[in-house]
Amino acid sequence: MNNPKLINSFNNYLDYSISQQHKLIEQADDVVRMHRAQGAIMTLRKLKFLREEVNAKWNDPKSKPTN
């Protein structure tokens, strides 16, 4: 995914989704809903930084797959 416009749109969507989950945490009236929202935020953040993680590993000569 090397299309900057697409990457920015995707990141904006993830940021919006994270902010929605923060609102759910603020309004939660039980621990289960808070934990679910926290888990969702963790997953969304992992998605947001997945591209950088893959690129970093791909650019590391020790991590490149050998064929």
C-alpha cells in the first residue's frame, strides 16, 4: 500500500474509530464495556502501525525471508 492518499484516508478512519471507542469508555457503566473498548483501541492502533512495522522488518536484512 504505497498510495499516500489511501494511507491517509485509512489512518483518518482508524483515528476516528479510536476516538469513538474513547467516547464509549467515558460513557461505559460497567467494566466489561470498558475492557471491550480498550481492546478495540489496542487493535485499531496495531492496525495503524502495521505498515511501519512491516516496512521496518522488510528493510532489516536479518528479517528478510530467504528463498
